[in-house]
Amino acid sequence: MNKLIILSFSILVIVLSSCNEAPTEIGFPFINDTISVEAISSIDNPFIVEQKVFKQHVHYINMAGFLVGKSGDFQSMTFIRFVAPKDTFKYITPDKIISSKVTLKALKYVYGDASAPLAFSVYDVNKLWTPKTSWDSVFNSNIDYINLNRKIGEYNSIVNVIDTGEYISFDLDKEITSEWMKFGNDTTQYINKGIALLPNENSKNIRKFDGPTISDDPAKYYYSELNIHYYNADNIIDSIKLISAMEYSLSDAPADFNETDIVLQGAVQYNTELHFDLSTLPNNIAIHSASLELNLDLNKSKLSNNSTDSLRDNEIIATYRRASGADTSTVYEKTVTPAYGQKTSNFISYNFEIFTFIVEQWILRDQKKGIVLLSKAPIDKLYNTIDRYIFHGINDPDINLRPKLKIIYSVRPNYSQNKKGAK
């Protein structure tokens, strides 16, 4: 059989066709009368129909670090609970405490003015926190987590930014130290609820500190320390070191961004939903590939000292769910395998090259509709940085900067019609 192959190229559509004689019964399952492969983009098709920025509270304890400080309207605080002494020190009184000092390890990350002081106050904790504790429940509710009438420490100094980390220390109140020692791990007498580190108004930056996490190599992470020197029962100078057992960081930032932008912010957890409608695609199609591209707006983004091209986040995450799923508040209960958008060579675009399986799910199961939740990644960037990444939205005046969904597909053969013409 003779074949005629016609190639037609345009910016967005590629069509390949071949016309043949009717296939034989043997060739029918493999050869189709007309095969077309098309590439189509959201530039000319309204595939992305809605975007929604929201603040989501998903936090965990011991996330290999925590944030403390304030810079402008961005602020972070942290709860720290130290392990209880194994022994009880019934005789201990505040006057027997020689020194009680907390040591933290500041890492290189800085949001704000690194040459200005980091300033925070330390308070006693009234109520144990959980992963459900949010910034609002700490500061905007009647739940009294922190005893603001009992200040037990403070820090106000410039913290050097060095590769190996900078250790900082502050004195902890001797009275609360003696309370922890007196009852040790006897929780029937007293429960050590820990301390709260709250930023002061004169703080000019937010610093990231090292902290514990679940790991097969705990030595990789620093555990904040409480070092106590005291007179023991024999009136001899002795010492004890308590390390952090639970660390929990919370952050806050105003929603002073344009709702037409795509917003991703770590720690505070501003995320963005993109709603897709692919109903303009033909029925009975096979998806060969699909990719999604987002473009960062550096003029609107608010970045830390990790703002240079090479240091900016290498990836963002797109967790998709089905259009028939739950609302945003329970989005994680209805999600499927996420996709990862990688920073490209221009350091501005983030490309989800493997977006095909998401589109296929929407085509096969969900009436060609679906939702993607965009957030920062990996976990360290999501929880331990407060940078605000602003991406151009779906209605950006520059059409070339809008999110682009590109799909390459082919129409599946109509076997029933072809079989009638087969000889």
C-alpha cells in the first residue's frame, strides 16, 4: 500500500495524518484509517478556570528546625519542651541554682535584615500544645497557652550568619528551673509544659534554628539544650543537661497580596488551588503527555537570603484531587499522588513535566475536571522557611506569563466504524 504522510505545523497544534486503503482484518487492531496527534495549550483554551489562595494549617512537631523572630509583618514563634530530669531533686530551691542557660543553634537562613538584632522574649507555658494548635488559637482565642505574666528569659543580639551555624544562649529563670528539677519526671506532682519563644517588636529578622526530627541518624540534627549548674544535696557544685524533646513552630503573615496572583508561602502556609476544566477536549482521547508551567514574579515575591537564582527553592508540589472531592479544608483527605515542579534553567519558571497522570485521571474518571493544590516543597521549605513566592496568575495581563497547561493527545480509533469497512 502506498502511504501519504502530511505534516502540518503551527505553534500550538501539530497534526499528523495518513490515508490508507481499508485495513485487513489482521491489520485492523494495529492500523487506523486516520490518526491525529495534537498539541494544545491553555494559552488558547481556558483550561485553568479558577484560582484560590487560602491559608492552610497543617503542622507537625519536631520538623528538623524552627523559626523565631519578626521582620515587618512576618513573625514566627516556637514552643520548646525539654526532657524531664530522670531523678527528682526534692531539696532544690532557686537559690541553689548557680546558672540555668538555654543554648540554640542558629542556621544560615535569615528573613529580613541579617545585620540587625534578633529579639525575642521567653515565657512560661500554661497548656501543652498539639499539632492542631495554630497561630490563631495561641493569640486570637481564649485558650491560654502562654503565661504572658511570667517572663522567664530574653534574647536581643545580632546573630552571625555562618555556614556551620551560630550558637546563641540566654539565661532561664532559676525559679522555673528549680520547679522542673524538684519533681523531675513525676507527672503526678508537676508537668513541665516547656517554654515559648515570642518575637519582640524591635526584632528585625527571622532566624531558622536547628532541631530534632525522626531520623536514623540523630547526630545530623542539633537538640536545643538546657544546661543547669547547681549545688547538690551535699552542697557540691554539680550539673545536668536537658535536651529538647518537642519543638513546635508557628508563623503568621498578613494576606496583603493580590488574589489574582498565585501565592505559596512557607511556615504560614499560604497555598493556592488551581481549578481545571478540560471539557473542550474531544471525547475518546489518549493523553500522550501533559505539562504545567508556572512563572515566578520576583517583583512581588518576598524572599530571604536564599533569594539568589541558585538558592531559591528547587521545586514546588502539586497535589491533585478530584472535582467531586471534599472542600479545601479537607483537601488532604481526598488527594492522590503528587507531582513535582522543578526550577528550570532560567531560575524563574517551574515546570511540572510529568503532569500526564493527573490529566489522565480527570479525563477517565472526573468529567474532565479537577483541582490541584500548589504548595512549597520539600518539608524543610514548607515548614522552616517563611519566604513568600508569588507566581503570575491565570489572568495576568501578559498572556505568556500565565500558567500554561500543555497537552499532547490523539483521538482513539473508532473500531466499530473501521470494522464495517474492513475487507
